[in-house]
Amino acid sequence: MPQVSVVVPLYNKEPYVRRALDSIAAQSFADFEVVIVDDGSQDGSAAIAAGYPDSRFRMIRQANAGPGAARNRGIAEAKGEWIAFLDADDEWLPDYLELAVRQFRSLGEDVASVSSGYYDFHGPGTTPRSTKSMWEARGIVAGSLRVHPGMETTAFAYALAYLHPCTTVIRASVLRKWGGFYEERCRFAEDSFLMVQLLLNETVVFEMTPRVIIHTEAGQLSKNQQSARPVEPFLEHPERIEHVCPVALRPLLARFFTFRAFKTACVLGYWGQWEAAKRLRTRFRTADDRGLPLYWASWVCTTPLARPLGALLRRIRPLHP
């Protein structure tokens, strides 16, 4: 039985998938299996993955259902004690799994996940850029974290953002306990729906040293957007998160929802969708939210002014996620 299961969701990544699989095969920790879930690819991705010359790798095919469903299919098939995820256009450094397993073994059963730092890579002509200083400036520190009622809203939001699937190894029993990734035809923030439950209820471990390369030039969501992104599933269905949130943390969760609603309202307003921004902002308003970031910016984005202002901003400064 392998100690680690690696799940690779695959959809139309022919130029990149071999690089991702090579980075898994090169891991210094070798006791793993790889479950590649081909999510209805229409290019040569599946053929490359199916022919990968390593007996630890196997592929499952399914009709296209989105990244959340593909990861969940991999979780269902996984045999390892810990599960790691790698998107088919990203790559790990050789010691990624070894150091995560070492943390699990040294810190014990209470640890639900281990997340590492990462490099951003924007394509040919650039070099991978460490994000370590950026996250340190946002208050992320190495070590164990257990969320508490006095935690600042922005600190909670940054901790959630640090829990990226490709940089996080998760205990299999914990993944199954919280139901896996959101998969209802969702292609944005399906991971955050799971990770916010993890953060509210479990002990997580952060490592700051970059051990993953995130290829932003290869992902569809990393390119300039041409329209507003979908509303996050945890804002579409906040009751599902509230249901599993410890009572003592519900005020923090409510503030987080309001903060993220403000942020998404700004995105909607940028694209001229001020009516949708207004509905979202109104839904999550609270009596004491004026101190939250983006309060006034999100208010402007819920008025007709958002449409001409957004058009002007798109000409001056295109939006990057």
C-alpha cells in the first residue's frame, strides 16, 4: 500500500502534462501512487499520460465534469494515508513530498495538512519568482496554525489563500471527512470550498520554502479575463460552510464572508455588473463591517457609476486574478 497518493486532474494540457508527471517521478520520496483523472480531454493529453513509463502511474477516464469532480474521483480511488494534488500544468521540486511526509511523521495525528511555499512562473523570458516575501508580508509564518475566535479577518483570508491544492498534502481521512472539493460544474474557487472547512476545523501546517512551481502562463484563469469570474461557491452556498463551522468561530466566518463578498462585488462592478454586485453585497452586509477592507470600493461598485468607471479602468489597467 503506498503511503502517498498523488491525484492529477487532467484536461487539455498536452503541452505541459509530461513536465508535471516528470516532476512527480523525480521525487526523492518514492513510496507513492499516481492517479491521473482524465476529465474528458480533447487533445493529446490522455495519450501522453496513459503512456507514461512508470508502473506507479495509472489513469482513469471520465466525461468532462470540472476540476473539483476530477480531484474527487482521484480521492475515491486513492489508497495512500496522505493525498497530494498536482495540476497537469504545474510542477514540484524533487523534495516536495519528502518534506511534507517528514512533517506529518514528526508532528503527529493532529496535523491535517502540510502546505509549502511556491514560485510563480509567467512563461518564456521570465524566471520563477519566489512568493515567500509576499506571504510573509501578509502574516503567513512557518509552523502549525489552529484558527481561533480572535483571529483577524484578513489573516484568515490569507491563510485560506495559502492552502493551494498543488502546494498542500492532506491526510486522506480528513479529506473524506469534509467531503472533498466542490464539484457542481464549478471552475473557480472549488478548492476554497473544501479548504475553508479544513481551516475552520483542523490544524494545518505552513512551510515557507518554495517547493512548487505554479505556471500561471499555462492556466486559463491566469490569463487576462474577458468577463467577470463566477461567484465563489462558498458565497453561493454559505449555509453549507456555516453548518460545519464551530460555534465559537461563526462570527469570524461571517466577517470573512462579508470581506470576500466586498471583494467579489468589486470584480463584478469592474465588469459593469453593478446590479449583481449590489445583490451580493447586500446579502452579506453586517452592522459592523465598515472597518473591513474594500468597504467603500465595493459600495461604489454597486452603483451605476461602476459601469463607466470599470470601462475606464479596463483601458488603463487590465485586470489580473
